[in-house]
Amino acid sequence: MAFKTTGLGILLALSLIAGARAATDAPGETGEILYATVNGKPISQKEYQAAYASHVRNTFYHREGIADERLQAARQEVGDRLIERILLLEEIDRRKIDPDQQKIDAEIAGYEKRYAASAMWQQNRQTLLPGLKERLAEQNRLERLEQTVRHQEPPTTADTRKYYEAHPELFTEPEKLHLYTILLKVDPSASAAVWDEARAEAARIVAKLRAGGDFAELARIHSHDRSAADGGDMGYIHLGMVPEALQARIDQLAIGVVGDPIDVLEGVGIFRLAERVAAKHRDFASVAPRARDLLLRDREKEAWRQFRSDLRRKAEVRLLDQPRTAAAN
């Protein structure tokens, strides 16, 4: 299981931002303001602020004018993740989960190879390596915990069938439309006159088509779409493959009828609907492996969610000083 695709990947990023605490005094013993304690373990305001600033930078591309409710949600999310990280680290200690040293050594070797020519790496290597090894070991232990918790026995055929029957939308092929198009390309920033000329040209082509003109021939002559070489044949599309506004116009087309010209992002388009294939619910036998995989995935996801929820429910969490945060610059 790829660690970076899970919530724990984000937790590790936060832990890297927060940095390793000193082995001597814990936060608070030197008068540092605390954000919270988790089973007696402290999270400092400084640690929280660093994690929050990193989260804002990575989450909000434009950091001006962010709605207060979104910032409040971000504050809550960062706090929850820092709290959860402590609980998960406690759990790997309780279970005595050791890191996979071979994997860590391989990752370190990868860093060594990647930065072999870096003067900065060579200069700071001895200082960086202990912390890097510690973080990789922590990441690996958390990965192993998640893998253990998520592990589920393969679903039975009966359970898989129940899942299939309860989620028909997951096993239904959507309606497909076989489309042909002629695209008169126009730069989106072109003048109104250029757009008007393209619309007029499209109207003339539509008139020829409705008078019996050959769609494929006219597509090869006029269209700038990549389907032009195939006579305008776009193949089969389904819901979500074209913008909603265009989909709504296409849905109104009758089979074999050439529609009126439509402004699209790339210019002016002419469309003809060749075939409409109705949605089809797949029979169980044809989708049983996929249904089993989806059910197993859902069970793994729920096991991991419930595990983390139970850790939080049983923990003694005290929120102390409310964080005074602002969007990062």
C-alpha cells in the first residue's frame, strides 16, 4: 500500500514540518505555550503554527480572501492531524512495531544516489542523516500499522453479491453517444468579428449538410478537430466527457440530425448524433471480481477509519491555548 496516498502521508508531512522534539525538555517545561496535550504528551503552539502555515500554503493556491469558514475548517483539520499523529505513534510503540530496516536502508541509498553530486548534501550529510533515518523509520512503522489495521479477509461470494445488489450504480455502464463533429477553430481571445465569421461559416456548412451534403467529406475539408481525418467521427462518449452545457445541447439531438452550430471552448462546433446506446446494468457474473475488490476496499477503509476514531475516543485530549493563526504568506 502506497503510504503517500493515505491520510498518514499528510501526517508525516506535518511531522516533518513540526520537527523532532528535543530529547531533553518537552514543550511547556521551559514556559512554551501549549496548543494541546494528548494523553499527557504536549503539542506546542509553535508546532501547531508551523503545521498550519504549511497546510495553508499547500492547500490554498490563492491565499488572499479565503473564506473564514474554510480557514476554520483548516485549523480544525491541522489540530486533528497533530493529535492523531501522537495517538498513532503511541499505538506503534504499544504494539512494538519495528521498522523494515532493509527498506529504510534502500531509501537512504536512494537519497545518497540522488544527491551524490549536490555540494549542499555532501556538506550537511552527517547532520541530516540521523534525522532523515528517524523520520523514515517512523514513516515505515506507521505504514506497517496501517497495513495491519486495514487487512481484511476476502469477502465471500454471498457478501459480494449483496454489495453488488446494494450499489447498482457502480455496475451500470452509462449511456453512450456516438458523435460526429466539425470544429471551426477560434482562439478564445479572438475578436467578436472573428467569432461572428466562424459562426457564419458554420451556418453555411450546416445548410449544406441539411441539403444532403456528406458529413465526413465536409469534416475532412473544414474541421480542425483531431477527428477530421476520420470524417469527424469522435467515437462514443459518455456523461462527463464533455462540458455540461455542451452535453445538454447534444442530449436534445435526434439520431441522424445535424444540430445548430454551438460555441465551444476551441471555437464553433457542429454535431451529429449517430447512435444513442442506453445505460446497461452489468450482470453479477461479469463484474464479480470488481465487486469483490470494491467491497474489500470499503471494508479496509472503514476498518482504518473506525480504528482511528476509537483511538481518539479513548484518548485524553485537552485543548489548551486557542491557536492564533493567519493565512500563510
